[in-house]
Amino acid sequence: MDGMNTTHMNGTTAPPPPHHHKMMMMHMTFFWGTKAEILFSGWPGTRTGMYALAIVFVFVLCVLVEWISHSRLLPPAKPGVAAGILRSLLHAVRMGLAYLAMLALMSFNGGVFLAAVAGHAVGFLVFSKPEEAGGPYAWKAASDLPPMSC
């Protein structure tokens, strides 16, 4: 049997029985509601508590991106290969977290969008330094990495 058609005793063939997969509709516009799918299949599902946890996760994720963007995590070192590799790894972590936040936003859920914007705003408010207003190259004095740009 080829798995595509079913042969009956009288010699006729019929298409395979339909599979009853539970498909969740993917939104292509913003929507409001707690029934969303964010980052992983089936998460947070239909439970309001899990949706609230997902919103908190996105908020913290965005605050973390801002913290990495505005902090000095690496010890001051002379320019060299090792310092360049450490900065590259730190940049990779920051970009990975930023892309994870972007993927969460692709759920098109309004609550996730507001949590991401609020997380970035709170993170910027808490972690930015006054000297960062000094121009495009002031980041060298304030953090390990240059500011993210679109």
C-alpha cells in the first residue's frame, strides 16, 4: 500500500482519510487577545496566566537588550584580537536576543508589541548615560558596543 490511496475490497480506491490536525490561525495583522502563539508552537496557548508570563518574558528580554547595549561588561583592555573577539561575542549575544524579541513581535499580538516597546523604553531609561547624548561616537566612553541601528 502506498499510503496515498486506500484500496477497498471491491477494487475502488479512495483518498486517505483527512488528518485532524489542530491548526492555529496565524495572524497577519495586529490583534488583541490572550490566545496567541509566541516563539514556540503552542506557547503560551489559551491560558491567561501563561500569556501574562509570555508578556513578562518579552518585556525582560527587551530590557536585557538595552542593558547589554548600554553597559560596560568587558574590562578596559588594550585593542587586540582577544578584545575584538570578546566584543564580537557580546555583539552576537545582543543581536541574538534582539532577534528573539523580533520573532516574538511577529506573533502580531498587541500585548507583545506593547511589552517590547515598554521593555526597550524602560531599559533605555534605566541604563542610558548622559554622555551618550554627545554625538554618534560617544558610545566608546559609555559602553562596550556601538548603538544598534536600523
